[in-house]
Amino acid sequence: GIILPMLPHKNLIPDINLTPYSIWLATVVVSGISYLSYLLKRYVFHESGTLVSGIIGGLYSSTATISVLARKSRKASEQEATEYVAAMLLAVSMMFLRFMILILIFSREIFLSIYPYLLIMSVVSAIVGWFVHSRQKLPKDTSVESEEDDSSNPLEFKVAVLFVVFTVLTHYTLVYAGTSGLNLLSFVSGFSDITPFILNLLQNTGSVAVLIITACSMQAIVSNILVNMFYALFFAGKRSKLRPWILGGFGAVIVCNLVLLLFFYL
């Protein structure tokens, strides 16, 4: 925050809207939200259960949270299986809210275009998560152990590197492949951290229509949820009791996302 006002607005690469200020602004905003969730997890909900860990972790990183929960589920009893999947889906629900906050900070115009879709999907993910949670309850004499603290350094300096990469990729994609290439890139970005890609769309694509930016942001999120599902399956293990619940829960969320995306295009 101290460094940000001192940075210049001059382009680092000719013809590409990439400045030290825009790079650091993305880093400061993402790190600020991550640090808030870190403080909540470490000091407010330190002895929280699995569901709360999913909710708070989703504000920080849904991918990291889902991977951690899937690894921990290997030691879980059969009665606790649905609890972990429900927490993963709640992390996805919070991811939609996190992107709503980020988009509002960087572009009010795009926020007004996209927030109904993100809000609906956040609610859908939460409902599916709660449905999974309600399917299998723990016996009355069983207590849910608090989650161990997996909080790591929340300062997202990797955002700066990925922001530069996606800015350059987006620029040349638009130059040589146009908006159709940008649509393809939005799906491919889901295989990495999509936050820098979406922030790049918000800051550096002034010549692109708001509807295209909205669609690409939604497509990147859908792609990322699909990747998160495979992460959950992989880290939970081949013989995990979570597999049917992961496929069913994440599958339902992905299908609803695709239907909403189709409705957006129509």
C-alpha cells in the first residue's frame, strides 16, 4: 500500500497496457482479501470445523482449500465423508463472492453486468453443499474435530508474475485471434490461477466489449471449477468414499454454471 502511489503509469512494453502501477495494484488488492481471510481463519475461527474451514478458505483460494480438504479426507471416517465435500462446495460458493468483490473494485460497469450470474452461482453452490452436508449426519455421540491450521503466507506475490503473463498473452491473442481467441484463452486459464487473468481483463482490455469480458470471466470460472473437481478426486485417492459425492456435487454446480452461461449468450 505504501509502494503503490509511488509507482509510474508508464507502459513497460510498447503497445501493451502494462504498467508497474497496474501490476502492483492487482497484487495489493488480491493480497488484501487473502490476508483478511487469513486473519479470520487464524484468530477468529482458529478452532473451526470442516465447514467453516471451507467457507473461510474459499475467500483465500478455493483451489488450495479443496486440495487440503481432499488430502485430509483420506483419514476421515465414512460418517465424515459428506462433510468434506460440503466444505469444498462452500469454498466454491465463497470464490464467486470473492470475484464479485474484486470486479466491483476494478470495474463498476462490468460488475453491474456480471454480478447477478455470480450471485446466483454462489447461492447454487451453497445449496448443493448444504444438501450434501445434510445427506449423512454424524451420530449424536460423535464430535467433529477442529481443523488444523493450514494457513500459510497470504501475500499473493505470484499474482504479479501471472498478471504480466496473462496481460501479454491477452494482448497478442486479441491481435492475432480476436475475441474468439480470447474465449479460448479464458477456458485455458482455468488450469491455473484465474484471478490474474480476470484482473487483466478488467484493467487492460478497454477496447473489448463489456459482454465479452463478462463471458470470458464466467468461462474461466467454469473451467477452474472443473479443474478443482479433478484436484479433489486426485487428492482424495482412488478408493475414497468421497468420489461419488465429489462427482455429484461438483457436477451439479458445473451443469448449473453451463446453463447460466448459455442463458447469458441467449
